Amino acid sequence: MGYTEVKYIELNGFEIKTTLTDEGKSIDDHISSFFRPTDDYGTKVIGFDVEWPVEYKDSTDYLFKRFENS
């Protein structure tokens, strides 16, 4: 089962709804909502923060990969 959390934050006097999730359907629903008007025809803003774990065998593996791409 995936993880979804809805938070509200205040920024410069505006309340912003933020959704944190790893569920594909929730992400699709959120993106699809930008194709529909808001109830009050307000501004919509979308942002993505994508994170994934990076696994290295050991610390020297990281150093070699880092310098190979330089």
C-alpha cells in the first residue's frame, strides 16, 4: 500500500494545499486536475519533487562513479 499525506501550509498569507504521495493513481488524479477549472477560477500551481534511493556498494564505488562522469 502506498503513502499519501495532505498538508496545508501558509505562505505570504495564502493557504497552500500540498500532497505527498507515492501512489500512481493519486499522482495521475492530481495532474489531471490541472485540465479542469478551479471552483473560483483561481491560479493553479504545480510542482514536483522526485526522490529515489541511490544505492552504492561502498563509499569507494561512489567516488569512482563521481569521477567517471566528470
